[in-house]
Amino acid sequence: MTVLPVLPSAAVACCSPVTAGVLDDSQAEALARMFKALGDPNRVKLLSIIAASEGQEACVCDLTEPVGLTQPTVSHHMKLLVEAGLVAREQRGRWAYFSIVPGVLDSLAGALSPR
Amino acid sequence: MTVLPVLPSAAVACCSPVTAGVLDDSQAEALARMFKALGDPNRVKLLSIIAASEGQEACVCDLTEPVGLTQPTVSHHMKLLVEAGLVAREQRGRWAYFSIVPGVLDSLAGALSPR
DNA sequence: GTGACGCATCGACGTTCGTCAATATCATTC
DNA sequence: GAATGATATTGACGAACGTCGATGCGTCAC
């Protein structure tokens, strides 16, 4: 529910192919923002854990042990992933469920190698 | 000529899909290393400039003006891209030519969205 | 060999990042 | 409403990053 619209319009601006013409500043920034979010091993791992979970969602309690980090640290990484638009956060009762924003990874992949 | 083998074997280790099972530490680190290299707007732009150049190669002198950075700074960013295995550096006479390592972007894209 | 040129390295700087312990917030249960 | 449990926020710390000016190192032309 709380996909922060950090990118003005992710579907449009996020995915100008890197290999098709020189990117302008905003395109390069939008891409770099998402790649930077993926630039930490723990965040990559967190993302894969979510993707591998049944229902493609997980709460912090499921994430804290596999990466071997403190709960606040995991919470911090998840915030970054949400702010980057890669992950969505949904509060259900006491738990916060995180899921990968549909299509984002495909869009990013498309920016790296069109079709 | 100087593709640093920062990744033990890039073609094998670099591209375990993020969405297919939990990544182990080395897989996550290998991916994060490349994504981190893409986590700066100027480096994304540099990459796109190289890709857009004829022959898919460029020297620092071609790169310094479009990004509006100093020559040492561009040189530093290029070093990071080379160390990440994304770009190859070839010295020809006085000039150093940079080109995107063939297949790397496709592999990275494959790690984000298999197929 | 002397000069000019292209690029890398070095040293420094302010900024951002990753991490934790401590604490706050919010929803549930009693 | 008090207690409990799951997350988020704060504050602090060292490490890493992005940038620049100054300098060093090959290469080419004369």
C-alpha cells in the first residue's frame, strides 16, 4: 500500500534503456536510485528471500534471521527498498508484510538489456 | 584487455536469479558489487554514453564533457566500472578506450528477471 | 631529449552509508 | 487501561563514497 512514489512515474521514467542513446540526467538518476538500492549484499538477499517466500511476501520477523542482522538494521534496509520503489509494504495487524512491486524487476532488466 | 576478474568467474557466479530461491552470501555479494557500480547517476550516464558511441567504445576525453565532471573524477568512475566487470579498458597509443563487456548487461538483466 | 598531451594516482575534504543499542510507536490481548 | 509483541525511529560510530586540485607516468611529435 505504501509504494512511495519516489520516481515521479516509475513506469515511464525508470526504464530508459542504458544501451539506447545517452540518458539525460533524470533518467540516469532514476535508474541509479534503484541500482543503488540493490548495491548492498544484504538487500539483494532480502529481496531474494521475499521472492522465494510463499505468496512472495514476508515480514521482518522472517527476514531478520537469514541475513544475520539486527531487527532495526533489517527495518532500515527494508525502508530503503521501499523508498526505491522495489518493495511494497503492507501493514496487516501487528505485522508488516513486504512484497516485491510487480513488474519492477522486469522493467529494470529491460533497462539493462532491451528485449 | 584489462577486464579485472573481480568476480571469480563472472559468467557463472554473477547471475543467479534474484527471484529463484534464496541467494547465498557469495551470490548476493557478486550481484551487489555490480549493482553498486550502477548506483551512481554519473556512472549510469557514462555507461550509456559508451553504449551510444560508434564502435561502442569511448575514451575519457569523450566522456568528461557530457557528464560535467573533472577528468580525474571520470577516471575514477571508469576504474570502478572496470573493477565491477562492467567495462573493459584497452590502451591504444595515448588513448584509453572503454567498452562495455559483452553480455554483462544481459546477464545482469537475467538475474533480475529470468528468461 | 624536450615539449605537449591523455590519463592515472594521490591526498584531502565533506557527505553518505551500514550497523548497532536504546527507545518510541502502534496494534493486540487480557 | 496495562502489558505484550512486532516494527519503526533515533543517535551514534567508523567505513566507504564522490569530488576536486595537484602531481606522476607513458606516449607521441618535433
